[in-house]
Amino acid sequence: MPKPTFDQLIRSAAQRFHDAGVESARQNAVQLMLHVRGDTRAALISAGASPVPKPVEENFLAAVERRIRREPLQHIVGSTDFYGLEIRSDGRALIPRPDSETVVEAALALIPQGEVVSLADLGTGSGCMLAALLHLRPDARGVGVEASPEAASLARENFAALGLSGRAGLFEGSWADWSGWEQSDLVISNPPYIASGEIAGLSPEVRAHDPMKALDGGADGLNAYREIVALAESRLKPGAWLVFEIGYDQKETVSGLLEAADFTGIGSARDLGGNDRAVWAQKRES
């Protein structure tokens, strides 16, 4: 029996993904083959009609089975791209998603080039947002605040792999226990914002593989925002900025929390899908 070609294996996997309800079926199949083959997309295209070596076939089929069980692609390949950076990704923290790049862009617009500023990322998870900010603002320093020891360990690995350990610190604990509020020029956060009753309806990749504490925002999804805004109202230094990632239907309520806390300069931005995704505001100077 002749060995299957790269094109044949990818085509077969894409069909199986489609039948299993996996979105972007062919893209997933190609990404898994690139991962197990360890080569470029151009090289894979050139090799399309060539027979697949047995070890590559076995590793690919094993990866396909994991994906059919709805394990996230990012966990299988071990990393994902975020704002041009390769971020390690596994079950210790939320998978970095393109929506969060909108939040990074909003924060970057508030951080002047060339100025020495102090940044903080509350619930840093993988560290992707803080890493992107520090990468693009080389004069800045920052700290990731993370209550989960597992997520904190992943953030450390990412900071080290990206050469940011000298400028990116980590505080393991709650944002209520963190003592850096008064020293921060900008605080960014992607807190848990899914309403508890909506979690059962999330995709298996999210529901079964992202840490529940990073998803569940309480009955209305706003628990973390209330807590952070209250802490910022009493402890964030005047003139500092607070930048949130939000759910698509939370702009008005989160903006209202900030307005009630006497923050000023409230603004928002939409992601590439046209959904509200970021809200920011400034602590009043006096």
C-alpha cells in the first residue's frame, strides 16, 4: 500500500475536523502538519505530493486525534502568535486571542514613545499583553499580577523566552494585595468577564481547557470590574490610566462604573469583528 502524501493527509484531517465541528478545518490541519513536520508553509506546499515519512504521519495523526477531541490547537502546538510575538500557550492560562490585541493597541496609544513609565497587568495569565506592551515600549517597565501560581509560571516562561525578564516582574497574589497601584502609570487588565450562566454554552475548546477562574465573572460578568475599579478609585495614582478588555455587551456598564468612580477621559474601541472590546479611563488629577 503506497504511503499517503502530505496533501492527502491534510485533506483527510480537514474533512474529519469539519465533521467534528472544528472551525477553520483546513487551516487547523495545515497548522498541525507544519508543527509535526517542523518546516515552513512554502516547503510544505512544495512537498504536497510527496509521501509522508512514517514518524511524521504517526505524530500528525496523534495530533489530529487530540484536535478532534477539541483540545485547542494552541495547546497542541504549544504556542500562538500575539501581536507579532510567539507566546507559549497551555492549560495554565487563557489562550491569547486576537481580540486582546485591540486592548493592547488602546494602551499603546496612552503610553508615549521614549518615556520611562511603569505598567501593570492585572490577571496577567500568559503575560501576553504585558509582553506586547514592553516589546513595543522599550523604555517601560512592568509587573504582571497573577493569583494563579500555574499561570504565573507560564508568564515567567514567556517573559524569559522573549528576553523581557529584566523589565517584567511578577507579583503572585490578588490585585487587592498588590502594593504597586500608587506607582503605576497605566494598568491594563483582561479580567474574567463571562457571566456564570453563559459558560456552559461556550465552545469545548474554551469551556473544557481554559482555567475556569479566568472565565467566570460572576452572575452578570462584572465582579472583577467592580473590584478593580474600587481599588483603582482609592489606590491608583492620579493621572494614571486604567485599560480594560470587555465583553461585547459590557461597554456601557463598565464605562458607568468608571464614571461613578470619578474617572475621566473615558473611551472605547472595537475589535476587528466590530464588537466593543476595550474601555479606558484616567484617574482624575485632583
